[in-house]
Amino acid sequence: MNKEERYGRLLEQAAALCEGEKDMTAKMANVSALLHYEMDFWWTGFYRVVGDELLLGPFQGPLACVHIGYGRGVCGTAWKEGRTLVVTDVERFDGHIACSSESKSEIVVPMYEEGRVTAVLDIDSRHVATFDEVDREWLERIVALMV
């Protein structure tokens, strides 16, 4: 099964997990677990916008940074710019926050509610160049169905 077929299946599973669920924390917890284990990512989770920072939400993987400032690192930059960031090599991203030296590439997808970013989905890999436009497209679709 290729990556697009896997994401197609995950989109259906994520939709079923989120259908009828009103609590965003529960949806974030289940979607992060689904993506993490089905796609074998190294770190998969959400950061919620709380005031002027991103605060760690539900995740799967090793310990993580808890607070990320607006415009800082990949997550804060995706929040500030309001767009998905695909970073093939985090060492080359100006201002990267190294929560772990094992992270080599990253994708961050903003979640919108009522026209504003309220959270971001952050996924890290232990390998350079893990993420591409296929990941961006499908992860944006998964995040959009959560709201």
C-alpha cells in the first residue's frame, strides 16, 4: 500500500473517531495515536494556542517542549504564518527549537477554528526528508475534519 492509500484509510478512521465527539482534547488524543502508530512517526502531537504561546497537548512519543512562543521554531512559525511547514532538515531551519536532537525532519499543520489558528499538529521524524506534499495534503485534510 502506498502512502496516499495509507492516508486515505487514515482519513476514514480519523473521521470515524471524531464523528459526534465534541471534546477537542479527546479528538487530538485519538488522532495523534492513530497517525503515530499507523504511519510509524517518531513524535506526533498537538500544541494548543493558549494566550501568546503554544502549549503542549496530547501527543505520542518521547518527552516534548511544553511552551513554544509565537513565531518561534517550526511550530511557532507555522502558527504565525498560518500555513503548513514541511521542513526536510530541521538543522537548516533558522530558529529551530531542538526539543530532541533525534528529530531530523518535521511537518507542522495549523488547525483553524472560526478563521484563526487554535492549534497545530506537529510530527517529527528521525530521518531527513521524511515529509513531502503528499503528507501536507493528507494531514491538512485530517486536521480540517477535526473541527
